[in-house]
Amino acid sequence: MMKTLKIARVGGHVVSGVGFVGVAVAALATVALAGCVSSGGRDSNLKDSMSKDESAGHANKQLGTVYLRQGNLALAKEKLERAERYTPRDPEVHMALAVLYERLDIPKEVDSHYRTAIRLAPKDPAVLNNYAGYLCRTGRLEEGVERFLEAARNPLYRTPEMAYTNAGVCLRKANKLDEAAGSFQRALAIRANNAEATFQAADLEFDRGDAAKARALVDKYLGTYDATADLLLLAVRIARAQGDRVAEDKFTRRLRVEFPNSQQLRSLSSESAPTSNRTPG
């Protein structure tokens, strides 16, 4: 089972998304909301210090990002391209445009805008992470891993463990399983309560046939930190593979109680359905 990459946060920016390092619309949430929290103080001073072009670019960037998150690609394109005309050196505008053009399936423009964003903000880990995610999604795995590791080594990156986790997912997709395991372990060495890194590490070991090692990783996490639906579902599957009915029942109950409306519970219920209720074939 290949786990999809989770959203990671870098310096206040959400930097990845759904699917395998999925479309990074969520990466722009902070851009859209910046300056919209309050009506005075710092935001008013910021607006006062802007030129007319900068102010127009900022407003169009915010609107374009909101439209992009809502899925209104036509209006997002109009606003973000207008923002680029006003503020062509704003890396956030280019990052938003990269996300837009990925949604529009125009790869040449995606790559161009990510590269421009990196050129304008070479030390911004959010830009590096989003570009790395795009590279991994589109099969440029080695380059994607390189970008994730570049972000992890960036001193401005507040959560390098997420970059190592993301790099591990990318390495796993490339079938470099030992390197992927090492990257997940790096993430856990930085922050042991990283649920996603734990899940990825345990899921990889389980997939490789080492149920005992996977069980040890999951048990250690669940014995200390708050559970996630992914980890509880994996715990059920591991216990089932080991023939441990007591543990299987325990983790199944926890999944039902703690995550009653989760996709993971629905998935487990589907797996556990009686054979007579399943469609033959």
C-alpha cells in the first residue's frame, strides 16, 4: 500500500497537498489570508508603504489565490496574471501561477514559474518544497528528492522532518526502499512524534514483509502519542497479518471510537465484509 503524501507546514506555509504530493493549492492558503486577518495596525502600515502597483499586485494575488483554492480557475488565472503584471518579482505570485498551470495541465508554464519563484526566493523552503512535490508527482523523482533534501538542510525550515518524510515518499515511489527507510528515520530522529513519518516508515516495513518491525514502530508511537486514523488502520492490518486477534480487535475498536467517520474505518469495514456480500470476480 503506497501512502499519499500528507500536508506539511514550513514557516507558516502549507507546502504540499493531496494525492502523491498532490496539487499544492493548500500551499497558498497563507498567501491568500495574509493581511486579511485585521483591518488595521500592521496591515494598514503595509498598505501605506506600498506603491500603487505593489498594492494592486498584492490585492490580485490574494483574490487569485482564493479563487484557485475554490477551484474557479478562470478567475484565478485572470487575477494571478494581473498580479504578475503589477509585481513580476513576487515569488508568491509565481508559486501561485505554478499551481494554477498545473491544474490547467500546462507543464511548461508550471516549471517556468517554479523556477522563477526559486530564482527570486532561493532560500524560501516553501518554494523548494512545492517544486519538489511537483517534480515527484510528474516522475522527476531524483530531482524532486534533491529539492526536498535541499529544503531539509535550509536553516529557515522550521520542520525539516517533513522534508525528509516527503523525500522518503518520493524515494519509495522510485523503488529506492532502503533510502526511503533512511529518510523516514531521519525525520523521526528530528521529531519522534511525527505521525506521518511513523506511518510511512511502518507501512514501508510492512510492505516489505517485516511485520514485526512495522508493529514495533506503530506500537511505540501509539503507546506515547495521540493516534491517527492511518496508524490505527495500519495497526489493525499488521495485527491481522500476525494472527493477533486480541490486538486486531483492540485497534479496530479504537478506530471506531476515535475516528467514527473516517475513510480509514470505511476502508476497514469494506475489507471485513462477509464474502457473500461481495461482488464475485
